[in-house]
Amino acid sequence: MKMRICLIGTFLAFAAGLVNAQTWTQAKWPIFLAPQARFGSAFTYDTFHQNSPLFGGVGASNLGPLTLGDTWMLTPAGWRKLSPVTSPSPRFGMMMGWDYVKGQGVMFGGGYFANNGVLFKNNETWVWDGTTWTQKFPANSPSPRYLHVMVYDGARNQTVLFGGVTDAGYVADTWIWNGTTWTQVFPAHSPSPRAGGGFTYDATRNVSVLFGGVTPVASQSDTWIWNGTDWVQLFPATVPPPRYAQGFQYDGAQNQSIMFGGTNEGGINLSDTWAWNGSNWVQQFPALIPTKRFYTQMTYDYSQGKLGMFGGGEGIKIGDVYLADTWLWF
């Protein structure tokens, strides 16, 4: 099975149910004021400065896929390119969560293309303080990887990382970042080894929710929660089709998590929208639907009460189509 490499991004805001149903709206900012088309970026919401930083990803060049290392900020007024004094090297497939207790974004891992397309991975930990990047050198770290999932657990004030692709292949290890170092934990239960799942923190129920991802066998449609101690598999009555590389983000206004798009190992890209309410999946049918895409990154703007989504990829292989559109869900 061949897995396509991509990542997720855009602002969304969801109102669940048939009453006060909400939809996708494409932002109309000038394209030259937005990041270049890409997938596989890191994207999060800065609660201190009330904006959403975006880093890196994969874009296009005359020589093929180009790994990016630029930093952007999405505000209610549009995109703004930043020029931090210090910056990580170009990469994609990394993940970033916002530690609002320490007031910084935490980014780990990622891959990059070199030597005519050969993929390399890293295990670097970087933090973003709203102005610049600072590399951390913890005593312990997960192995180099990309396409893992990671989120900040607000109830326990720690960042949770799971799985991804390493030199050994797909893994199913769970790690905790406490602001100083990484610690591997060994829960009694765990999802199977996988990469590219949807992962978000549900602040209403104080758990992190994982859906799908791709294993060495196929894309998945299972739902798991991390409760701070163990992984628990849930068996909802309704289940979205299997997928990986989808956008998935908690909506604080509606106390639900919104999932959009993704793909599967058969090369079928998706454009469906689903809401997770803590016990079941409910498909949404918005009046306006973004194009099919995979590895688009999503974040939630608490100051605006909206979810946002940026870019992603289309096509059946890397480089077919790179997207640079910004969508809001509200």
C-alpha cells in the first residue's frame, strides 16, 4: 500500500444539529497575501496573542515537491508573513499544539525531502512564543518521525503525542511533553500502529479524541479517547468512512469536534463534514462545501468562535494539486 504524504489546515466554526445549522465560507483575502499553496503544515491557535501561527509544509517548485520553512500568522483580518530571528529548518508532517499555561506552541518532528526526493525525519522539539522559535534539547525524545498526531491536554497541562512513521515503520507509542522533557508512557490499551489520524482535545469532556489514520494494511475508521492514563476505544452507532489525513478540530462554541475531508489508501479524496458530540458521529450537510482535500490543517479561533482551515492537497499523488484557500466554519 502506498501512503500519500500530506497535512491539514483552515479556520472552521461549527454549529451542530438541524437548528441554526452552519456552513463553510471561503475567506476572500487577496491570494498574494496568503501562504503559497501547500499541505502538511503545523497550525495551532495562540491564546495569548489571539492569532493562529502556521509553519512549513510541502509546496511546489520547478524541481518537484519543495519542503517549506516559513512562518505565517492568521488573524481575523487575514494572513501575515513573519520573519522570526530563529526558525526551524524546512519540514512537513510535524504537529504543533498550544500550551496555554506556558504560553507557547510546541512542535515536534517532521520530515523533509532531500537528495532527489529521499525522505528524512527528525525528532526536534521547538517552541513558538508568538515572536520567535526556540529549540529545546530534552533529555529524552521520541524517535524521529513524521505524520504522528499530537495535541495539548488542557486538563493535565501536558502535550500528548501518538504514533507516526519512523525508520522502523508505523508505530503506536504514546509520549508526554511536560514542558521540559518527553516521557514515554505504557498504557494498558492502545490503538494499532498508524499515521495521519485526526486528533483533537475535547475541552468539554477533558479527553483527547483520535479518529482513523492509516496502518500498514488500510485506512481506519475507529474512534479512541485518551483520558490521561489509558486509551479507550469507543463504538459509536454511526461511523464515518475510513480515512486519514483529515482535518479534525474541537469547536469550543458548540462543544463538539469537527472533521473534514481526508483520503484513503485507494486514492479516494473526501469532502464530507462530520461532528463528534462525545458519544456519536453526526454527518453535516453544509450549503457550501470546500473541494476534496487531504492533509489540510485546522485550528479554532477562540476570540472569533470559528474554526479555520487552510490549504491541503488534491490529486492521486504528491504534487498533483496544492491548495492555498482559507475556509471558515461558523
